[in-house]
Amino acid sequence: MEAMEPATAAGESPDPPPSPPPKEPSPADTSSSSASARATQAPALEPPAVREVAAAMEAVERDAAAIAESYASLFASLRVALSNVTSTSAENVECLGDVVGRLQESALEASSKGNKYINSCLRLNEEMRGMESLAMQLKILRKNVDSLDLAVNQLLRLP
């Protein structure tokens, strides 16, 4: 921001006071010829009025330059903020991509281990089906051994 002029800092307006409106012709002037009436209706600017207009234009130019500088500063700040947001967003997208990649790897590894477990369970189930027939054979064999044992015991008890 530019420093304020002393008059502005004191609360006074930097613009000069407006000049008084041009005087209207008096009724006595209107009675003269039309050429002289036209000359009195368009009075030329006096030198102090010219200075006041020039001072007002300078004040307007200073204000316009200050406004332009303020806008330039605002746009520069917005450009920096947008750049920061954009780079942060790009970093976030890159981080999200890394996380998604790692998650995908973990999911594939978990799926592979799950499939191995399921296959092991299926093999065990197949083996257990074979065990049922083996268990039946063992029961039959046990009956045969029990009957053999009973026969041997009867033979040995002979008096």
C-alpha cells in the first residue's frame, strides 16, 4: 500500500473543492445582440479553474495507479495461493496413488493366501473322505482281532 498524503491522513479529501457553477447571464445581458449573448454564455476557463482541473486529474491518476497496484498485488497473491493449492493437490493425488497401489498389493497377497488356505482345506476334506473307509476297515480289523483274541483265550483255557 502507498503512504497516504498528509491531507488524506488528516481526514481531508485529496481532491480540491468543486468550482462554483458559471454565472447565468443577467436579464440586461440578454437584451443585447445575439452574438454578444453567445460570447457570454460560453465563458473561457480561468487560469485558477484550469489548475484545479489539472490537480483533480492528477489525483484521479494517482488513485487509479494505486488501485491498479492493489489489483496487481491481489492477483499475485491469488496466483501464489492457487499454485500452492495445485501443488498440494498434485502431492495428494500422488500420495493417494501410492496408497491405492499398496492396498492393491496387500489385497492380492491376502487373496493369494486365502486361496492357498481354501485349497488346503479342500485337500484335507478329500483326505478325510478316504479316512472314513480306512476307519471302517479298522473297525472290521478290530472285530477280527477281538474274535481272534477270544478264540485264543478259549483254546488256552482248555483243561
